[in-house]
Amino acid sequence: MIKLGVNIDHIATLRQARKTIEPDPVAAAVIAELAGADGITVHLREDRRHINDRDIALLRKVVRTRLNLEMSIAKEIVGIAMRVKPDQATLVPEKRQEITTEGGLNVAAGFKKIKEVTGKLQKNGIIVSLFVDPEEEQIRAASKVKAEFIELHTGMFAKAKNGINAEKELDILEQSAKLAKSLGLRVNAGHGLDYWNTKQLVQKIPDLEELNIGHAIIARAVLVGLDKAVGEMKALIDNYANKV
């Protein structure tokens, strides 16, 4: 069964646009869970551009499903993760100038440090996932790091402009998922997924464990409400993957 992790970063982005207290991402997490989300995902960036330390502390107390903390391997952020103890930490690359995460973690190049951070988090009872591009080198490196999960970066698939390109990217994701599972990794996916391309993804790769989706759900929530937006995505995943 494919689960839905709802990323609520953009609730905090809206709050920070006016430097005020509303909307509250903690309240959004509660609504998302009540609407059927299987987990809540947030990215605590080094520059605190949206989610902040207060949010993380409260979310740890409030979230009843699973709290997935996207994070860099910076010493300060690792320290916060070890104090807060999210259910899962997803290690991602981070650049100050990017609007959103632009690609997967280069596990092969940063192997030593990533393995060190992974071990520290796991010793604190935190499940570790690595956000990686669907490339053999990165997947094999993730396996050697001994992370429990990888999250396949679906950005190239999401950007595909026509059916042929989308099918090509789907094939790459499918083969990457198979390789990861053969190496003992559990497989999630995310980035750029919406109410149209998610349908294609789950039909092609129904044995993914979880999809992490944020922008599309929050954007739809502005028009129809967060509970309905989450419920619609959850129903879509169930209809096209979990009941196949």
C-alpha cells in the first residue's frame, strides 16, 4: 500500500511572507492527518526560510502518524534532529539560492560524511532515508551507507513535456526502484508530483512505499481547503495503486 506523506513547508512559506503567525503549519499538520495523511514532512533549512525551530518542536508533540524531517547534514541541523527525534530523517542537498531542492543528494561524493550522519541518527532511533536521483551509482552508494530508505527524486519525470519523455523517465524510476529493492533498500518517491502525474507514477510503480507531496496539495488547498486537497490526493493514490 502506497502511503501519502504531506509536506507542509509551503504553509510556513505563506506565514513568512508577512512575518506573522498565520497560517500555522502545526495546525495544518493536524488537518492533514485528520484528512488521511499517513505522515507529515517538513524541511528545516539552515536559513529557516519557512519551517523554524518552534514548528519542529511543536510538530514532534502533535503529529500522531509519522514526522519526517528533511534536512541537510550540517552539524547544527543534525544536532536538532538528534534532540527532537523525528520518526524519520530524509537527508537532502541544500543550497541557499535555490527555490526548492533541485536534485538528489550526491551520496557517492559525500559518502564518508553521509555515512557518519546516518549512523548518528540511527543510533538515536531515527530511521534514515536518502533523497537521491534515480541513478545506479547513487543507489548503490545509498545501500553502502546502510540507510533504510531512499526517496527517488521524481523531478525529471514531473518536468517531462510529452508522453514519450514521461514514459522514458518513468522507466528510469521503475528500474531504479527495482535496483534499490534488490539491494535491500525500501523506496519512497517525491518532488514535483501533482494530481495528474502521480496517477501515472503509481500505476507504473505500485510497490513504492510512500509519496511525499507538498506544493500541489497546498496550492489546491488554497482553492478547496486543506482537508479536501489531502483527501483527494489520498483517494487518487488508493484508486490507482493500492487497489490495482
